[in-house]
Amino acid sequence: MEENFKKRNEEKELLKKYESFRENKEAFYFTSDEYESIIQNYIDQNKHRKALKAINSAIEQYPFAVEFMVLKAQTYSNLQEYGIAINILEKAGNLHPGDSDIFLIKGNIQILNGDIDEALTSFEKALESSEDKDEIFYSIGLAYQNRGDYKEAITFFKKSLEENLNNENALYELAYCLDVTGELETSISYYKEFIDKDPYSEYAWFNLGIVYNKLEKYEDSINAYEYCLAIDEKYSSAYFNMGNSLMMLKKYEQGLNAFKTTLELEGPTPEIYFSIGSVYEQMEQYDLAIRYYRKSTKLDQFYDEAWYCTGVCLGHQNKWYEAVHFFNKALKLSVENAEYWMALAEAEYKVGNVISSVDAYDEVSQLDPGNVDVWKKWSFIYHEQGDHEQAMNIIHDGLEELPDEAELFYQAVIYLIEKGHYKLAFTYLEKGLFLNYDGHTILYDHFPKLETQKALYKIIQQYK
């Protein structure tokens, strides 16, 4: 730790020295290693324009150093100026035709630029002069994956793993492609073969855990993660994924411990704070859940789901005014999220903002017209306000979207009976019973009077 601290201080001093020379327009000289440190520092801070200035100075001093040409290309790629990056690497490839890394990096940038055929050509050139082929096969797999050719991508991810069993990225992308092609179940034997070859590959166990998790075999998933952790007790991603599997089994205390261990190993991240918050929410410890959701948004103010979940917890505490505030914050970041609009609609209704609630339900109806609850709750507001006609209009709009949804027919029955339109109510009742006979019990919940229930029972029995 002391060595790391000393190294960081040296890097800071070097950067200050470089910036002082530039500011004062003094002549300066740095070794290639010092330049690499300065450039990497800027890249790590996303100061790509400053990185480019440092790279240009380095190239002036070391015009044939390929590492600075590559850094320049990667920096332009970070700025999404892919054409410039590719041109730089073409020049570098002409100067160093046997350097496979140049063609590998060029191919990866061509993928980002959407030039898949050109990328595959670059990877072929890289294969000609490279002894370490696993990263190249992995990149070829990515190229096919970006094209949507998942079968071919699987072939090359497997080739990558034949070269290097512990290529973590290839294992992960292979699992993704197998999921897309519906081959996850059959892939279990493939991962087990890997484990037979190298039972101490934490990556193989980790990815087997991912496969089991995607197949909803959560106990098997947890067992695989535990084997992974037996090999590498500091594999933080295994703790995190195991926490998610435990959550699916409603083993909240164990899930919480897994997430907290991830926090200890990785340090604070918005995702881990959010996950801890979600456990506390499931345990109905809403104050603690809110505390961790707020920690998440402090690290990432654009984490809309954390803002939303804060509002949900406040709703559980009947703090509806505060909930409205947080739902609005979530919606500013994700304006087309129907779930957020639905939550806002309910919260606005709770605080008596009927117009705002109606507007929010209107948004949900456009974003998620297949959600039966929006039509029921939206129409109920008008019904409660005494606007029977508009309530029925909303139900009719809902039935246009969901013509076979029995719940909407039963909701119409409730409104019609309350207005004394019995004949029309029976028409809707008949349709509801035809679509879902058992769903009629909601009518008894809405009409608690014994006389009404008896009358309904007699009618309903005729359709049994």
C-alpha cells in the first residue's frame, strides 16, 4: 500500500512538472515511460484532448515509437473519431507490418465504426504474426456478435478459450451468445468440460454460475459461485452475482452479506449501494433502503432506478409528497419509463393532485397500453369524481387495447351497477364470465352488502 501511495505521488508530481513546462512554454524532455504515465493519467481522467497534446509531444521526441501512435489512435477512438484513429493505425501498420497488436486494435476500432468486414480483415492480419491468439479470436467473436451472427461468434469465443481457458471476457460473451441462441441448457456440459480440464479456473466456475442463474437454477448457481470463491476468495463479482441469486431465493440476509462483502472488496459503487438498498427494501426496512439508495445517487446522480426506488420506499411509509418528488427525479432521467409514470400517478392521487394523476395515467396508457391496471385505476378516478361517462370511456379505450381482458369487463360491471344500469351491466358480466369465470370474485369484494352479493350470485350461477 505504501508503494502504491509513493507511486501515485510520483505520478502527480510528474504531471505537475509537465503542465508547468507547457504553461510556461519552456522546453522539456521526458523519457518514453514518463510520457506514457502522463498520457495514461489524462486518459484515466477522461481528459482526452490533453492526452492528445501530450501524445503529440511524445511523438516529436520519439517519432518511431509505435506505442505512442497506438495511444493516439485509442484516444481518438475514445473521442469517437474512429476514422482518424483507423488512419493512424494504418500508418503504424505500414511502419511495423509484423506488429499484431496494431491490427488487433485497428480491428476493434473498426467494429466500433461499424466496419465489420474490414475488422475481420485486420484480425486475419493480426493472426498471421501473433503467437497469443486468444484475444484475436475473442475480437473476431465480437465482430460476428456485432453483426448479429451469434453462431459464428460462439465458434470464435470457443476458439479463444481453447487458447486460454481463463479468458474471462470470452467466457462471459460466450454465455451471452448461448443465451441469445437458446443454447444455455446444452452449454452446461461445455462449461463442465472446461472445469474437468482446469478445475481451479475461477472464471469457468463463475460463468457456470451465470449460466445456471440465467436458467433460474439458483441453488446450482450459488454452488458454482461458492466453488469460484473457494479458488479466489476475493472474486468480488462472484459475491455480487451470488447475492443476486440469493435474492431470487428470498434469502435476504445471506444476499445482504454477499453484497456487503462485494462492497468491502470493491469499494463504493452506485450498483452495490443500490443492491444493498434493494435487499433492505425487500426486508421492509425502508429507512435503511432509502439510506443506501441515496448513497447510490450521490455517486451517480443519473441512476434513475435508485431515485425511483427511493420513492417506492417513501410510498410504503405513506410519505407521498416526498415520493412524488423522487418519482419526478427518476422521470427526468427516463421520461419514457411506464413504471415510473404509473408510480407517479398513484402518488399524485394519494396527495390529492387529481389532474396530475390523470395526466400521468394518460402517459402510461401511451407507453404501456397492455397494462390492465392503468385502465382500471385511471377510470376509477373519474368514477370516484362522479364522471361516470368518462370512466366508461377509459374502460372502452382499454378494451380496444385488451379486448380479451376480463378484469376490464368486471370493472365496467361495477360502474354500471353503481349507476343502476343493470341490463348493460349484465351484458358486460356475461363477457367477463366467458373470458375468466373465476375473476368474478372481485365483484363480491366491491359490493360487501349481502343482498347485492346474493343477487350477483344468482346471476353468475346461470353462467357456470
